[in-house]
Amino acid sequence: MNPKKFTCFFLKMIAQKKGFLFALLLMIISGANAQDKGIHFEHGSKWKLILETAKKENKYIFVDCFTTWCGPCKYMSANIFPKEEVGTFFNNNFISAKFQIDSTTKDEEEIKNQYADASFIAKAYNIRAYPTYLFFNSDGELVHQELGSSEADEFIAKGANAMNPGKQYFTQVKKYDAGNREPLFLKNLAMVSRGAFDQAGTSKYASAYLATKPDLENKETLRFIYETTMSSRDEGFSMMLSNPAKFETVVDRHELHGALSGLISRDEAEKIDYGFQKFDTKQWETYSAVLTKKYPEYADEVLVGFKTSIFRNKKDWKSYASAINQYASSKYINNAELNDFAWTIFKNCNDKKLLTAAAGWSKKSFEKETKQNATYMDTYANLLYKLGQKENAIIWEQKAMTADIAQGHDTIWEQEVIGKIKKGVPTW
């Protein structure tokens, strides 16, 4: 078509507001506007250039450290970073950059060009969990760190904290190192350290605060102890273990129990250097007896956790399911655990008997929830599909989609799953 004629035709379509091209144009403009409203990341820029730009513009630097397999990372990129209010705040105050810490065969050239910088950042700033957010001042000095997914208002608050010297984690650490031991300062530092996912630091600063003898009858103090206890070696752990009823005034009973069993599991695994992977029957009996004597209220859960880890690694799904079925009747099992157990069977097993058991765990994870959980319902839908219940699977995946829409989340995942189910192709 002649360029002039094409231009006239295109303008005519716009004027008439009809036709495929107009719809396509609206989609392109809409997508561009949505992208423009969110955080403007320095795509493909070298770290050195980012530092130079920040210094020149006298702005802080925000760095999103993510991986391709990280669910919370994907959530933030799809739902939070594109929001207008988030973009307005960060674009006004920060030079923003994203660095993919892992590598895949599907990486584009832009990502590959940042491999060296991503590796440097991961090692230099000890990145161990994702997403990790690093905040630097305009001189390139790391002043703050945050971790994990959050909603828009909370994420903006994290950015605001990064610009406030009174709340900047690494700025506060310098004050501690300089000798500041004021009780309120120590208390705040422990909480900021927790937000930065510095577990060793959190334990250290919380211990320093408790040494100032705060009121242990105060509910705020009890909540602080619960939130800053990072290890079974911490003073707070002994306090909660010896007097759980006291802490149940500020923490749900099941939540407290889960937190304590989680601390025991991690520290026990580290203590025996994950030696349970090679335990024979006699060793299991000996270790179980010792653990039960030490932690009678928590031993069963800890041991089930160890056993399911072994069976999962061995791909012994029958034993894996058997261990979970025993644990599923526990009054302390939580919905996240049930969902994780069920999803593991879904992804790795084709035995219909085991899939049926997993569907039971999955349904239990959300059927009594007051707030609908799209992730848990999605697991259930996928299990139903693998069991051959195609129509029922679609119904539950649509329920998951409805829950996500109601909570302001995107439904790309559910749409993909429904599409695969309708086509009869695997979702696993």
C-alpha cells in the first residue's frame, strides 16, 4: 500500500474508532502507558554508569536483585513495580536498576551483558534470598537493605526508610559499632536488621536490647521478642519455650508453635550437618528419642520435616505421602505446609492414589479460610486435572482467578492453566 494511502487509512480507522488496527493501537498505547507509569529501570546499564548517573543527578540508587525462579520476584515485577504511585515515588527519588542473579539458557543479551555486574553485586553485598532490595546513596555507599514481596504502600514505605538516616540499616549499624547502646536505639536496630534479613545481626541487637532489662510483662516487648528470635540459641527462644501461654497473649497459638518448631528444625539440621539423610533405622530411633525428650511438644513435626526431606530427595513418594498423612492430622499443621506438600506430589508423581491424597491435603489448606487464597485453589485445580477431572479443574481454576481479581492481582497464571486444561496438555 502507498505510504500516504496507508496513513490516511490508519487515521480513518482511528477517527471511526473501529477495526483491528485501532484495537491493536489501543493495546500498544495502553501497554506503553502502564509501563511508563511504573518504575523506570536502567535496562542494560553497567553498574559503573548507574553510579555515575546517581552522583550526577544527586539521587539514591534502588537495586532489585532477583532470580528467574523466584515467585515473589515475579509478583513484584508484574504487580507492584508497574503501579503509578510506586513509579512516581521511585522515579522522583531513585535511579533504579534490576540485576538477575541467576543465569539461564534463555537469557537475552541485555541480561548476559550484566552477568559480571550481577555476580559482583551478589558477592559484594552477600545476597542470599530473593528478592533483595539494595539502596545506595548518591555516592554509591550502601545505606539500606530490604527483603521480600509487599504491596504498593508498604514498598513505598521501604523506599522512604532508605532515604531516612534514622531508619537506614547500615547507617544505624555504624552507630552501634561506634558504641550507641541506648535501649530504644537497640530495639529499633533489631527490627530494621530483621527487615534486612540479617539474622545474625537481629539476634545480636535483640540480645543487646534484652540486656537493658525491658519490662517482660509489656505486650510490645513480648511481640518484639517473638519477632526478633532467630535461633534456638537466642534468649528469646528459651523465654517462649518455657512460657508459651505468656506469648500467646500477643501471638496466635498455632503461629507461635510453628515458629518454635521451625527454629528447632533449622538448628537441629545444622547441628547434625544434615546427617539424618544417612540415618539407618536404629539411628532414627536413637535420635527421635533424644529429640522427643528435649522438645516433647515439637519433636513429631521436626522429625516429619526431616523424613519428608529424605523421601523427597529419594523420590520415594509413597513414603513421602505416608509421612505427611500422619502429620496432616496434627493440630499444628498449617495451610502453607499442606499446599507445599500437595504441590510437590502434583509436580513429581503420577500415582492416582497419592494424587488423591494430595488433593485432600490441598482442599484442607483453603476450605476453612475466611480470605480466599488463589494459590491454594490453583494447586487443588491442578491436582484435579491430573486426576482426570477436567471440568471440575476448570471450575476451581476460575475460582482462583476470581480470588486474584478481587485482591487486585493479575490472572496470567490462571489463564495459562485454563488454556492448557482446555487443550488437554500437561500443566505439570
